[in-house]
Amino acid sequence: MAKVIEINDIRDLGAYRYFWNQLFAQTPHGTFFQTLDWLETYWHFFGEGKKLCVLLVQVDCQMIGILPLVEQIEYTHAGPVRVLTYPLDAWGPFFGPIGSQPTATLYAGLQYLAGAARSWGMLDFRWIEPELDRGRTFTAMRCQTLSPVTLPWKPTYAIELPDDFDEYLETRTSKFRASVRRAIRRVEQAGIVAERYRPEIDRTRPFCPNEKLYQECVALAKRTWQGSSTNGTTISHQQTAAYFHECFIKASRLGMLDLMTLRQNERLIAFSYNFHHQGRVLGLRVGYEPDCQQLSPGIAMMGLQIRDSIERGDSIIDLGSDHYDVKARWINRTLESQRVCHYSRYSLQANILRWGHWLKYRQAGAAA
């Protein structure tokens, strides 16, 4: 018989850090965003006005899984709706239960939620990787007499890495293939040095490793379009700079940071800020020195990053869900994403959303 412990205070999760770390190590396709370190960082910067709902699932006194959730008010065309969802907020591409038993974790967690008092109007599990989930979220909801609906969510664009860089290039158009080779040759002839920074795991490190390198990246970002960006998602933006810095520190300690740089005469001219885990690289932010455009630093850096990842044995580079037009030249795989929703019949706004979602995707299917 499964027992579920609900945690609503982020400070109380520290007592379960050992179990969280153990379960995370067993999580298929786990990412930095499923670590307790990231959840603590996220909650510190973005938790205001939200309710934490982390469900710890035990069987025979053994922790088998963790289901991190957050309850928040979302403002929709139907009005404000209280939504219980994963605490990702689009910072990463995918999310799901922590541990090697996601089916049992979802079943126990949803059974607990179905029997508890509900303050939410909509249950919305987003950022689900269909290839990994295999319908378990939908089935687990339906088993608890909920009425789940599966809808498409934002796809993410990726580079599946072969065993050889030339083999990858052969899959690109001849024109783009020549551009990549020319850009790499140009930066190498200009004496530009590529470096890949991946610190080892050290959870006890009390300081930010290579703080100077990170601040160089932030300064470079400020000199690019990111310095004037108002969307609040760049590493140099006032609203998110501290968050990205804290993620840099936490990912470094966990051995999950991946930072690619290009230098010319010791001057940083390009960077690529990423996370990595179990051979999967997740691209976050990039920046290029504006006065080096003639060297095509963006193309060169991506080409060198792909080549280096192949040599390291990485399996995939996930470039995220935005700016498809920029990424289309590089990608060879689209990773689909889903959301599974249950709309409470007691919430008028949630039911308006249900009909709106149904109509939207029915029309999209008819158009296709």
C-alpha cells in the first residue's frame, strides 16, 4: 500500500534531499530542472503567490518516487484559473515524476489528489515527453475517476548525434555544410580557441566556480541584443540575471553545467550556456560579440560544439522550443511534447477553457 506525504514548505524538503538525489539518479531522461537544487532556486525567485505541492510516495517505508507540483493562478481568456501543474514554467523542455517508477508514482500521487480537498480548478500536467510517458499520465488520471484530455504542447528541436562529425554534416544541405566548414576553418585560422567547461560533481563547494568566466558571459550578453531585451529571459536582464547566476552555481556543483566559449587573444567573443546530464545537452542561452560577425562565430561555435559533443559521447543536443527558423538548419529531430488536463466541473473558467481547447484543436485537425 502506497503512502503519500505532501510537502508545502520548500524548507521542509531539505530533510529529504538524500532520497531526492537517489531517485533523481534513477530518473530516465532526467534534467537539471528535476533536481531539488533547481526547485529551491526556482522557488526562491518565482515562488511568490504560488503554493508548493510536492508529493513523496512511499511503499513499505521505502521512497519510490516524487511528484513535484505547484498550484498557481493563471490568467486566461476565460478569466483567472487556479491550476495545479509541474513547476517548470517553460525554463526547460520536459518534466515528469522523479525516480525509476513513474507509473506507480503518478498513480499514487493522483489517487491522493483525487481524494483530497481541491482548491484548484484545473489539473494540467504540461511538458510531458510522449516517447517516455507512453500514456501513463492519461491512464493514471483516468484510473482515479478524473476526466483527462491529452493535447499537444510545445515541441522542442534537437540534434541527434551520430558517431562522427562528418557523418552529421553529410545530412545537411551542401550549401550549409560548406558554411559550417568554412566558419570553423576561419575561426581556427584567426587563432580563436574553443573551450568546453564541464566541472566535476562537488556538492560541498561553497563558492561559485569560475565566477570570472560567468561574469564575462554576462558582460558579453549585455553588448548584444540581449542587453536591450525586455522579455526578461536573458542572463543579463535585471529580472532574471540572479536566477541564471544561481543556476550556474547549482549546476556546477552537480556536475551538470556545460559552457562553450570562443576566445580570440584571450578575449571572449562567444559563449553557449547549457546544462548536461547522461549524454543529453540542453541549450539555454548564447551570445556573440557584435564586432566579430564577419567570422560567423555563431555557426562556428555550434559546429565546434557538435563536434566536441560527438567526441565526448553525448547523444543529443536539445536546442529548445523557440526560434525554429534559426535552428532548422541544424536539427535532425523534433521532440514532441504533450499536456494532459483535467477540468474541474466546479470551475466555470476551467470548463470554458475545456471547450476552448476542444474547439481549437478540432479546428486545427480539420485544417490539417
